[in-house]
Amino acid sequence: MHELKLKVIGQPYGAMCIIHRDLHVKKAGEVLKRNRKIVLASHCILNINSKVYGIATEPAGCGQIVSGLLDNGYGIIQLPCAEQACFGINRWGQVKNQLNFPAFRSRCYELLKPIVEQVSDFYQNGYEISAVIGLDGSPACGINYTCSGNWGGEIGEGYDLDSKISSLDKLSEYGVMMEVLSQMLNEAGIVTKYLSVDESCPEASSQELMAKLIE
Ligand code: SF4
């Protein structure tokens, strides 16, 4: 039996009221409907528009991964895109060593602070923070690996562009924002897994992610 309860929690605002809806599904006296499992996902998994131009693999977001998470009972908190917050949507692609400077790390901390506060509230009230889900290769959101290289300076002719590009390499470290986030979660005493997805193989990646979440 379904019963929709409407509770007024605010003052009338013009002709409108702020209404809070609590959906209770009653079955043999139980209140159901809440799994208490949450993941934190890199921003562009849900909104691919934040990526550097040229590397989006879907028009809007990674549907298979998002629906796989929801279908398997995981609520999703979307992390901020630290690169866009600092360098905008018209930024160039960058490598970790270009982002690994104090002001960028401070900006990550500021962006993540309200999220970590919300997550701490959930955690202290018995919710499971099942995983942080990042994107390998990203200088900010990499988990298993990020990217490094001798990048920087001018990129036109006569500025040794070829050798800059060819210095691109994989680095088996977190990206900068994930380093800051893992430190903040550790300091808050929150234990979780750090996983990544491969958007270029969404179906396989979604299945692999679900298997790792229940390991
Ligand atoms: S910084 Fe993270 S969220 Fe932003 S585009 Fe890169 S991988 Fe996605």
C-alpha cells in the first residue's frame, strides 16, 4: 500500500508553499525505499559537457554507468569538475604536473569541502560510502593512473611542440583532485573504495564496476 504524506516545512512564499514529500511504502509495517549506499562520481560521468573539447565519448553523460549504479541501488553524488572550475570550458588538455601546484590543490579543497561534509553526515549516520569513481588518465580524476609530461609554455611553431607532445606518459598515481579528496576522506575517517570507469567501453566498464562494488 502506498501512502503519500505531504508536510509543510516552510512559510508560504507568495502563492507558493515549500512542501516536503515523504514517500512511505508500507509493507507489513515496514518503511522501505532507502538503500543507504552512495558513490561519489567524477562530474563528467553524469555531465560529459565538462570535458576538454574533443574527448567526449557520449552526447550527454555515461548512461550505462549511471543507470547501472542506480539499478543496483547506489545513490550518486556528483563531484565537481575542478579543471573547469579553474580553467573554464575552453581550456586545453593538461597533464598532472601542470595541475599539481598549491593554488589548484586549494581550489580542489574548497570545491570538495561541502561534499565531504555531506558525505560525513551520511557516514556518521550509518550510510555506506561505497566508492569514489574517477576516470583513469585524467590529471585531476585519475585513479589507477593519471598523465604526466613536459607540457607547458607556448605551443606554436618554434616552441618544440612535437617533443612536448611526445613526452606524454602514464603515471600510476591518482590525479590531483583525487589526491586531495582521498586525503580529506581519510581525515574524516571515511573508509571507501577508489574505482574508475572506462567511458570508451561503457557496457564492459559498467559490469566491471558493479562487480568491484560488491567485492
Ligand atoms: S576534471 Fe574530472 S570531471 Fe572534469 S572533465 Fe576531467 S575527468 Fe571529468
